[in-house]
Amino acid sequence: MLFHAQLRQAMDDVVRILTRKIATLHNNSKQRLEQHHLQRIINTDALISQFRNMLYAFNDSKSDAERIKSANQALTDSPENVISI
């Protein structure tokens, strides 16, 4: 009887430890996912902003050479840098 009580107590302790570990992993994963979503929002906003600037520059220019020059000036950061983050 004493052996069964000790075994039950040990199993309860293991379950409590595992439950805490899983809860910690879950919370950490949730925070990392939220950070990832926020970073994706920032990247998307930056790309949309660059695209809008390119459209304005392209629309305001008359000749093809002016359009290319204006489009290059409208780029605040290379798209590769924004996408790779």
C-alpha cells in the first residue's frame, strides 16, 4: 500500500512537471508567432510603401528615361532587403 501511494505521488509529480514544461513551451511559441506576425506586417507595409512610391514616380514622369530615374530615386531600400527580413 505504501509503495502504491509513493508511486502515485511520483507519477503526479512527473505529470505536474511535464504540464509546466508544455505550458512554458506553448507560451514561448505563442510569443514567437506574434513577433513573426508583427515582423511580416512591418515588411508588408514597407513593400507596399515602396510600390506606392514607385507608382507615383512612374506616373509623374514624362519620358521613359525620366521614369526609370524617378523609379530608382523612389526606392528607399532594396526590395531584397525588405523581403529577406
